Amino acid sequence: MHTGRADLEQVFRTTYPRVVGVATRVLGSPDEAEDVAQEVFLSFARTTIPAAEAPGWLAVAAAHTALNHLRGNRRRAARELRADDGVRTAPDVADDVVVLDERRRVRAALARLPRRQAVALVLRHSGLSYAEVAAALDLSPASVGTTVRRAEHALRKELNDAPPP
């Protein structure tokens, strides 16, 4: 079905890397991030959001959609371990397992954060400037740093309070 958005191809070309980057930050999987990007662009195609506002809208939508995937995906760690094809640059498989487990714990903790904090944290760590995060989340630029710091603090608290696997 044709969406009717004449600007869709241009918006897609200019924003796709960032949308995938945001989703990859949350999910850790480029394949899953591309699935999220596809979902986000399909949603965008059905909107009347001006092209000038698209980058911020898409980044926020990518963060929300990826967090939804994260929250709904309880079997992620097992799947990551199964997907490992054995071709490693590091010789010690124990290191890989520890790293995978840490990433799983961080993603689980991120999924438990208040959504606005989680999105601000993801956007900032995906390379968006304070001004871009502020515009995307309708915050004042001065409050972005506070929101991100609170999110980082909440994430550390979640990681410290969570029982070990």
C-alpha cells in the first residue's frame, strides 16, 4: 500500500542510520534494531509529522519501540548464546559469557527504569546532543542533563539492587 508521503524516501535516507543506532543501543542486536527501524518507519509513514521534526520523532519512537521489544523479550540471553557462531576474536569463552550476562543485566535494568528517563538516557548515549534530546522529548535543554544523570543513577541502583542471575 502506498503511504502518500512524498518525503518518506528522503527522511528514510537521512535518518535510518540514527534510528538503527538508537535501537541497537537498547537491544544490542543489529538484526533486531533493523526490525525496530522498519516498524518505526512504517508508523512514521502513517503520520503527518513535518519532515523537519522527523529526526527527533523517529529517534524517540526508536527508543520507545526498542524498549517495548526489550520488555517483551524474556528469552533474549539464551537466544544470544545460541546465536553465537563460535567465531571469536577473544580466546576465552568465559569472558564472552560474562560480558553477555552483564549486557543482559544492564538491558533488564534499563527496561525497569521510568520510560522518560530510559528514553533520555538512550538518546543521549546514542549521540544526540542535549539540544536534540530536549527537542525530541519536549524538555528544556537545561533539564536534559538532570534527567540523564537521574536515569544513570537509577540504572546503577537497579543494577546494584537486582539479585545476581
